[in-house]
Amino acid sequence: MASGIVGYGTYIPRYRIRVEDIAKVWGTDAESYKKGLMLQEKAVPGPDQDVITMSVEAARYALARAQIDPQKLGAIYIGSESHPYAVKPSGTVVAEAIAATPKIHCSDFEFACKAGTEAMFVCFGLVKSETIEYGLAIGADTAQGAPGDALEFSAAAGAAAYIFGRENIAAEVLETFSFCTDTPDFWRREYQHYPRHGSRFTGEPAYFRHTLSAAQAIMEKAGKKPEDFTYAVFHQPNGKFPMLAAQKLGFKKEQWQDGRLSPTLGNTYSGASPIGLAAILDKAQPGDTILMVSFGSGAGSDAFIYRVTDQILKIRDKAPKTRVQLDTAKQYLDYGTYAKFRGKILKD
């Protein structure tokens, strides 16, 4: 039986900080980030926002599009590397906030930046096997970068929520594939506030090897080539990497540009490729096919092939669209306010 996305929603905070406002504090060349990594600004969570609050907003938008009773959800999974609690689930709080039934399977997922697609992968599998009727998968992060570190220019905030089901499907899942190896490119140990990264591992052995391998394998599995897809979306730690991955695979600009949000959003970690997928669904037409490939350090990629159905036309205007949230009602912060919001400046 066909299974896929029946509802989706995103949440992007309105606060922003520009690359040059970070660079001038640390005496860094802003142009190397603006031109080299194609970053302009990033979304910043407010002082009262975290993975749970953003997940609740995105989940409510997904429910509005799916038009289902939250009591029908059989599972809620939240993928993130910035869960508010080290020991206490985010998912149970979200379940309570959206009035889901307590008779539900709930879990938090972690796998660096692919934790969101990891949650999607499991939800889809449970729905397809008819173990549950509907499943809610969320990718959300309030990503952190140490003061002055290269990550500070991109680490951003946002959330995407997807409800999977077998009826009234807006985007059917045609294929899935995962590719994982032990590649130590990025990590954060217990009690450490900020992550560390092995710079020389970040590109070729980590991001590109896993992203390209997963994309090539799923296309081979489905018997498809780049020209068979209307859209493609990849994990976007910056503006440059997803563009290069798309080009290496043979995708054209018109296929990947709508899902690449990182130049003005930043890297939302677990929310990155799921938010990009939502931006595509906001404009996709029935019959369009979409390739989605995530990436998580450590390292691995999840790949999906979706086919959009007529149902998309009935649901997408029932909640705020991704680009509208990204491009409007923005409020810019200076570095001091940003540092205060992110807990980089603490009062005694």
C-alpha cells in the first residue's frame, strides 16, 4: 500500500544576525563566508525558544495541513542534537502540547544533522508496515557554535514536521536508502557546550562521500537519473556544499535552487534538508518527483524519493509557507544581543 507525507509544517524564528556583524566582532573576513561559503545571515532563536517550542509550532502546522485528529498519531519522534534536556524526552512535551493520545510510541533521535530524516525514515516504515496509522517526525535544532568559531557563522535555528500516513497522501515515498560509516568529522562530548570539528574531514570524506553515495545508490535502486527529477534537496551546512553536491551528481540549478535555503537561513542541522523539502512542497505540482538526501556527521546520509500527488494542492495553503517565514517579518540582532539570546553571555 502507498504511504507518504499527508501533512507538513515548518517553523523559522524571526530573529536574524548578518555574517558581517559576527565577523566584525572577531576581526574575521566576512567576504570569505559570504562568497566562499555563500552565507549572508542566519536565523536565531529567541531567549524563550528551544527545540520543543519550535517543534510544537511546526507540528501544529503539519496537523493543520493533514486535517487529522492528533489522537490518531501512533508515534512522535523528534530528531535533534540540541534537545533541551540530556535526560528527559522532548517528544513527550510535544505530544502533550498538541493533544496527542498517551497511547503513543515516543522517542528522541540523535545522529548529528540527519536525526530529522532518521525520524522520518522510522515513521515511514511504521506507517508502511501498518504498525501505526499516522506518525509524526520532526527535525529541529537550535544549533550552537563556539564564539569566534567558523560554525558560529552558520549554526542556526528552525524546525520541520512531517506526518506520514496511508490516506490522502500529498507526497508518496517511492524509495528510501541509507549510507553510513564511522567518519569522525564532528562531535560533542558529554558536558561540552559547543561541538568540535575535524576540518579536513568535513568536506570530501564526510559530507560529499556520504551525500553522493546515498544519492547515487537510491537513483540506481529506483532506476532513475538526475534528469528524471523535478527537484532535489540536500543537507545544507552552508550555501556552497549542497550546490556542489547537486552539480557533481548532474542536477541543474532549476532543480536544486528552491530547496537551498541556507544562504539566508543558515544551517539548521537536523532541520536543514527537511525544511528545504518543505519549501519545495510549497510550490511543487502533482506528478513532480523529488530527491532528498540528508547528511549527519559521524557520519551518514538518508535518501528519499517522493512523488507529489493532487492532494498537495488541497493542503499547502492551510499553514504558513516556508519562504514566507524565511523572507518576511525579520528582526535583526547585533552581536551582543545575539550572544545574550544564545547564552554566550551569562550573568553572575
